[in-house]
Amino acid sequence: MPFTIAIIGRPNVGKSTLFNRLVGQKLALVDDEPGVTRDRREGDARLGDLDFTVIDTAGLDEGAKGSLTARMQEQTETAIGLADALMFVIDARAGLMPTDRAFADFARRANKPVLLLANKSEGRHGEAGAMEAYALGLGDPIPISAEHGEGLGDLYDALRPLMPEPAEEAESSIDEEEEGSAKRPIRVAIVGRPNAGKSTLINHLVGEERLLTSPEAGTTRDSIAVEIDWKGRGFRLFDTAGLRRRSRIEEKLEKLSVADALRAVRFAEVVVLMMDAQNRFEEQDLRIADLIEREGRALVVAVNKWDLMESRPGQLSALRTDADHWLPQVAGVPIVAVSGLTGEGVDRLMEASEKAYAVWNRRVPTAALNRWFEQAIAANPPPAVSGRRLKLNYITQTKARPPSFVLFCSRADAVPLAYLRYLTNSLRSAFDLPGTPVRITLREKANPFAHKRKRAS
């Protein structure tokens, strides 16, 4: 198991900035507003030749029992329990605060190696705060600037003695072979409107309160990745912030959260669109589905809070009818009724996600594709445009993820969109491609007689 370090400290001292610096990319949201980080986030960090796991945590703060602040601190305490060492971060420019002293005692009681980092030490203003840090009794403070990358050499020197000796080369090569032989986890983003129950669902799958949940909308801010094993298949689930209409997004922090959620969609392979069973297929749900289709991701619709619905015959078939009516661009999209709270339908949801991933990766044999193509245009020939017949020559698949095809024809710009939709739906039906985006690109075939006409003129 990799050496693990938890970054702790009071709010707004630069923990997430340091986390991003160590993992080498902007994974965690960073803003001047205190308390941006709520859930703990893990990442693979590298400092020189040192490889380790780093955990970004919520700022240590006091709150009433059961409050969101108190549960954020519980997440931090869990991270401390998982860690082999701690990085205790203070703000050198602001100097020591009473909460720094209180939580220094907290870090000491963890009985783990603690590195005291005086962040924001760049320039003269940070020197005094770094000297003050000696009063915490956690050893020599290490002046750094996470934002500018200063002081990382000193951090390396302090961290190196804490790290375990590297494993033998032979052992590591065996581990690499085993890792390469294992299937890579399917990347699944869980998206939807605020308070649809995304975090509750992931907590049920993980089997613990891994992510903060609250009746208040907008609890999740970062896109947090969690890995699970479901019936021998690995999944990497991304919990995301709720997506509201753009006109309703006013705060800068929410804009950052939404941008993070959209980034998760773009890097996912399967996207689960979660809707509230009592308010399903609202305008924003349809906009999100349209975004997922445009990004070319495999889509699964999860109708959550099904346990709150009154049981009536025909409800599930009504869901299927509603999905086909409201989401014609992804005809046949898998739709599953679930309850993240009780676990009802969760196995069906994971099975649907695995099948959607397989469809998204599907390749159609060229011979079968062109047999279908001949039958499709024979059953419904392309219309004449401006008195001239359209000639469709042949079709081929260029790639999967999502299934993409190139159709060679005589006049690409004249093929009506309605006829292209007919071909797309026929293709989807013939080769069992439900719900996944299907791309058909038109390309004009070169005219072998064009040079003769030029010569004659």
C-alpha cells in the first residue's frame, strides 16, 4: 500500500493549492473564500523521486454536533486515521491563530509524524509568520509557497526520512505485470441537478459515509473520485456538483464547481444522469442529457428516490415511455429506478452502466454494416433535392467510443437532416446500440470524371 500523507490545517491556509502542486494538476478547487473543500480528495503525488498518496481535507473547524461543519471535520479525522504522516499547514502571512494552536494539539494526539509547513512564505511578509510557527511545538517549520512552488526542496529533505525504503526491483516488476493484466476501471460520472441524491448513491456503493450529504442543495463542490469493485469489475465513480441553469449561477465558487463537473463528464466513459423521481425530466435534466450526448459519452438515466414513490402498476413501463419521448437523440437509453438511500435498484444500475460501456466500445463488421446500408436505402431511398438524385455510395465505421461512421455520397451538403436521423435510428436498431451517441459524418466521394470535364472546357 502506498505511503499516505494527509494535508490538514484551518480553512484558507492553502491546503488545496499544495495538493494541486504535489499531484501536478488542478484537481482540487481553489478560491479565496474559506471552506471551499468539503469532502476529502485523494491523489497520486510526486516530489522528486518520492511517490506517495496525498489526501486533501476540509479545514479543521468547530461546529455543532451533526452540522455540516462537524461532519466535514469527521471526514478530516478519517483522513488522519488513514494517513502515515501529516502535513500541518499554517498561513505565514496571517501568523498564528488560536485555532492553529488548538489543532496543533489535535495533530499531536494523532501520534503520527507531522511536517509543519508555513505556507505563503514568499517575500518579507511571510518570514515573521514562519518564525512564529516554532511556538506550536511541532518542530522546525518549513517555509513554502504552494502557489509559486518555492521551498519544495526543503519539503523533500524533510519528507525523505519518513518514507519507506523502495521495494526490490524484481517485486515491483511483478506488481506492474499484475496491474497491467487487470482490467482498467470504467470511469463513471454521476451528474444531475442539485440535491438529486448523487453523493448518497455513491456512499451506498462504497458502504460508508465517504461523501458529505445534506438536505441542503449544493453540498458537493469538488468532483470527487471513488474506486469500487462491483462483481469483479472495477469502477472509478466521480461525484459531481449539482448542475443548475446558467442564469441561476451567480457565485464564483458555484461557477468553479460546475466547471469541475463538466470536466468530469468530458473525462468519463459512462455518465449516469440522476433525476429526482418526483420531478423527473425537467428542462435542466434534458439540457444535461443533451450535453452528455454532444460530448459523446455513454448515458444511463437513474431515477432516484424511488422509495418515496407510491407503488402503482405500470410505473416502470411509464419510465421507459417517458425516456423515449423526452430523449429521442439517445433512443433506447437505459433507465433504472433506484434508491441511493435503501439500495433498491443499485445492482441494476451498475449492470446497466457496464452494458452501456460495452455498447459505447462496439465495432460493427464492415460487411454487416453495408448489408444493412443497402437494405436501409432500398426501404427508404434518399429524396431528390433540387430535382437531382442523391447518390449514397457506402458506409464504414471509423472508430468506437462512441460508434462513429463515415458515409460516402455524391452531395454531402444536400442530404437532409431528417434522412440522416432515419439512418442513425435504423443503424441503432439494427446493431443494438441503445442510448449511446451515434455519429454519422458525410463525405463526398471524388468524381473520377471531374478532370475530363475540365479538359473538355
